[in-house]
Amino acid sequence: MTEEPLHVSVSRLFIKRVINLLLALVLVIILLPLLILIAIITKLSSKGSIIYQQERIGLQGKPFTIYKFRSMHVDAEKNGPLLSDKNDLRITVWGKFMRKFKIDELPQLLNIIKGNMNFVGPRPERKYFINLIEAEGINYNNLLKLKPGLTSAGMVNYGYASTIEQMIERMQFDIQYAENNSALKDCKIILQTIAIVFTGKGK
């Protein structure tokens, strides 16, 4: 088992892994018709693959492949990595809808099943942006001590970030979570995420 912060016991890590795995499997089964429908609309809405794959940095700085329903046009980053904002022309019309309700993130249930992610944890970033954050004198290591999450304290309390400055602001919520996480906090973040998904009011 990959090591997480020293204050987290092996038994708690094991229990958390089992709960995350079982819950992800159950959700895939329950949501399968919805996942198929989203996949069909994604394919018909614009050219390109249904699933978008991208390398992110996970637990202990190890890279892994994250999965999303594609929300951008093909070759959206042909000129290099860019952060997105609400007026981003690279995002498809259907992609904007998916992002509003966070349903483009659903394929990450597979990441949870594979063990790359948990339901709750700091959102995984690309190495390119981690380097830019660290160039500002910010220590990113604390966020690499926990397995990344499908949702996070930063996402529910701040939302998407369109600049490095905003990423650093959002990080503060995830750092607080990393330093003092608990099952109760996980449940609270999950409930907040569900509210955002159903209302579409997340940033």
C-alpha cells in the first residue's frame, strides 16, 4: 500500500480504500445508463474522442492518467497547457454544460477503482502548473501526501481556477484538509459536491 501521511493509520487507509472501491463500483453500475448517454452526446456534439486522458501528479508525486469526458475541441492545447475560464472558446457547448454540473468528471470513477484517486482529496494537477506554483515560492509537497480526489475542499469552497494566483488561493482549502482530514470532513465535502452537481451553482 502506498504511504500517506504518518498520522493516518494503515487500518484507516485500508478501510478508506475498501469504501472508495465499493462505492465507485456501485455508482458505475447505477449510473451506467447515464454514462452511456453522456458518452453518446459527447461523441455527437463535436469531433474527437469521448474520453479525454491527461497525465496528472498523484500521491507522493507519482504521475497517473486521469479520465474525463472530453469537454474541449480537438487540439485545444496544441500551443501548450492553459488554464480555462468561463469564456474559454476551446470548450464545446456541450462541454460547458458538463462542466457546469461537473459531469465531465464522472469517468474518474475508474481512477478510484484503479486506486489512483479517492472520492475526496486534493484535486490532482499537471506537473506544468505545479512547477509554476512552486516558482512562486509555494511548497506543494503537502498536497502530495494524500491520494488526490474526485472532489476536494478547494473545489467546493472555491471552484475552478483560471490563473496561477487563483490556484494558490484555492490550495489553502486543500492544505487545511490535508493537515486535518477526517471521515466527517469527507462526508461534508461529498454532500457539498452533490449540492453543486444538482444545482449547477459551483464556480
